[in-house]
Amino acid sequence: MKERGFVVSGSDENVYPPMSTFLEERGIAIAQGYRAENLAGRPDLVVIGNAITRGNEEAESVLERRLRYCSLAELLKEFFIQGKRSLVVAGTHGKTTTTS
């Protein structure tokens, strides 16, 4: 998203290398912990990870402020996949073999 010109930031409980280094090198700010103040201003879109549950201070702030939010899967669909043809390989066995 940053490469497409969006301002990107994030928050997590435990941010550590190599992901913290990867994000830092790209100028993506990461807040340690989930707090309402991490959503300063009015973000255009908040991506909420599937591990986040009701009661999470940041998620509750999104709902209370009626901010636009989605899952990562929804973001990928809207910004990267929609309008394109996709080939999807699913199932319990054989995905790696099929795609190689």
C-alpha cells in the first residue's frame, strides 16, 4: 500500500525482527500495543487482523468512531484482485505440487 502512495502505519503487541526491521526500513511507523490514540486523526481505512477481538481498545475505537475498516483479505480484494482473473488452488493436499 505504501508503494501505491498510501500513508501506512500499524500497531501490534510484540513487534520484533525481522518484520520490525522490514517495516522500519520502509518508513512504516509501528506503535507498540493497542491503544485508541494510535488512531490519531481520521484514517481513511483501518485493517483489523483476524486475531483482534471485541474488547481490544483500538478495535473498539474504530467502531465507536465509525471509521471505515476491513480485514486483510478484503483489502487485498479491493486494491489488488478486484477486476482481475484469479486462479486459486485450495484443498488439504497437493497445493505446493500443483503450483510448482
